[in-house]
Amino acid sequence: MIRVFKHYVPYAVLLLGAVDFVLLMLAAQAGWTLRLWQIEGDLDLHTTRWPNMLVFAVTMQSAMVAVGLYGVHALQSVRFAVARLLVAVSLGILLLSLLFFLLPPVSSWRSSLLYATVIAVGALAGARMLLRDLIGGERFRRRVLVLGAGLRAKRIAALADRPGSGFAVVGYVGMNDGPVAVSASVNRVDIAHLPDHLLALAASEVVLALEERRNALPLADLLRIKTTGVPVHDFSSFLERETGRVDLDSLNPSWLIFSDGFSAGRRLSSAGKRLFDLVVSFVLLVLAAPLIFVTAIAVRLESPGPAFYRQRRVGLYGQTFDVVKIRSMRVDAEVGGKAVWAQRDDPRVTRIGRWIRKLRIDELPQAWSVLRGEMSFVGPRPERPQFVADLEARLPYYAERHVVKPGITGWAQINYPYGASVEDAREKLEFDLYYAKNYTPFLDLLILLQTARVILWPEGAR
């Protein structure tokens, strides 16, 4: 993997993204050239329109990211990728139409846009067929040697066996630090020279997966490995990179303190994030006002009670605020005001409410909280004070998710289905900690784009 603005991107995805970008640029030029030839009868291969080509390529590739065309399933299945590609192209055309309206100088003829789109679909689908074996093959899988043979090493083995895994374990070295859970391991005492063993396996990196033992670090071995030029990673950092989450089971305070991250408070990025929130929340409220109005009427017609409701939530640094949402449940959903987790097929949800929850329409009024500065568009979902008090008592490091502003969408929302239990909260906390630790505007942009995938293919909306 390569780290791009503190976020890890697989080499295969980076290669495929570069190929796609070049093909989109060529398709834009080919579509324009073909249309020009139809009009003038002269095939001009030298004149280019770089701004128009860039707008076409960037918009289409953004739509591809939004629908999950660089996810594990799309990398493994050409059929899945082509289906998502067609959705991405449709979304891209809508975005291009809006851009052409707002920025006429970068617009294209409708016929040339049609030609470019058809050429792009064919080229992108063909590239995935040709690169399928290369991207999914061993060439892009890192070769990992694991120092340890206990439960932590077994967890790494399970990660390596996952579809789309970016690494392969070439060996396990039992370090006599506890019970052996990996039968294929070799005991350290049977290895005369660890660096030679490392080179013989052609390992590209080493992961230290010792069970928790004080004063048990094999410092001499680690120093020799380091001097060979092979990077050494601790268990928690390796899991963070491979899973996009901070693993609570292996987490300790010293790792959080000394690892890089938690720089969300930097002035420049914070100012940019706030400016983005102000502009987009205002525009969203203006554009969504008719939809909110119509939905509110539908809610009032179906069930008695107000169309909107306020609910106390916990925000930045534990401060509380009131969030506004369109009501999707009966007014008597919580007797006595006692907070209750939402359940799958919750009987309290109305018929209209079921639809607006799937389409996330009930979340639109939260743009007002974003405009007021109580929330951001991207961040951990704000929870109710009753739940927060309970979860802080049950889950370690839960309070650390409040070091960034809560958001309408977030890293946990695009990576984990809707959760409504303590166990779900634990899973989502690991993603929230990753976001708080590795926040950059790039990660925000990635989350915003992929939110479209969650809306188009809702999973577990309750």
C-alpha cells in the first residue's frame, strides 16, 4: 500500500486509477475529434482541449469512486465492475450537465460527449478484463513475515485469507511468547540467522505480532531486520493499515500517544473544512427545501404529530446540541423519553419513514446544524447522551471520538451497516477512531464521494 495524505491506498487501486484516468482523457479527445471529423470532414489529431478533457476525466472518475468501482468486489469481478461502471457513467453525465451549465467554457457538444462516453465505457471495461489477473494476482500482494505464532498471528492469517487481501504471509516465527495458535510456524530457536531466513522467504516486510508480554521484545532480531532494509511494523499499526480501523483489542494508550495522527485541529485544514461546510450546507438547504417541504407534508398526512423533531446529541468535546430531523417514527416511539436503540424492521417506523430512512431524506435538515457549526458534513455520527454515557462505561477510548466534530456522514457510515447495539457501536468506534486519527481533507472528499454508494445501495437502514 501507499500512503496518500495519511490514508492507505492499495497499489493495485492506484495503478487502475491511473489507467482509468488516461483512458478517460483519451476518450474525451477521441469523442471531440470524431464529432469534428463528422462536421468538417477533416480528422484533426493534433488539436486538443485540455480543460474540457480534464473536466470530463475528473468528473467521470469521481463518479466511479462514488459508486465503489475501486472496491474489493469491483476489482475481483468484471461483471460487477461493468454494472457499477454503467451507474457511474449515468451519474457522471448528470454531474457534467450541471458543470456545463455553471461553467460554459468547459462544456462539450452533446454528440461529442455521447461519443466520448461510449468510447470510455468500452475502454474502461476492456482495461478491467485485461488487467483482472494482474490486479488480483500475487504481484501486488506484499510478502509478510510474522514474528509470533499466537492469537495475534492467527488474526493476521485470517486477514490474509480475505478476498482482495493486499498481502500474503510467507512465514510465521514462534517467539516463545505464549501458546502456539499457528501450526505452520517455525520456532525461533530453529532459525540460525533470522535476517537470512527473511531474505530466503523474499519477505518485503515484517510484522511484530507478539502476545502481550513485558520486556519480551526481541530487540536484537528487530535491529538486524531493520538494518537489512526491510520495514518492521507493530501489530496495531499493521491492522490499522489493512482494515482502515483502529483495533480496540490490541490498542494501548502508548500507541495512541506516540503514533502519528490526531491533527484535525490544524488551523488551515479546520478553516477549509468550515468554509466547505458553510457553503455546501447553505446550498443544500436551498436546493433541498422543496423536497423537505413535500416530505414533511407526507409525514403529517400519514401519522399525527409534528413533521420535524429535535433530539439532544453529543458533539465536539462532549458538548451537547439539538439536532433537527424529519420524523420517521410514531410520536410515541419512546415512552417517557427513554432512549431505545432502533432495530431491524422496527415497528415504530412509519411507511413514509421507512422510505425516507433508506434514501437518507430524514437527515437533510441536519444541514442546519452544519450551518450553525455544531456539526460537519463528515465526522462520527453524534449519539444521544444516554447512549454515550453507557458506551463510555463499556467501551475503551469511546470519548476520543469526540475530538472531531460529528458529521452527517462518516468513515464508519460508508464502511459499516447501520448499527443499533453496543457491539455495533464498538465496530463503528474503530472506524471513528481511524477517522479522528487520520483526518485530512482528502479523506473527507473520499467519504463524501462514497456516501453516494451508501445512498444508491443502502445496507441495513433502520
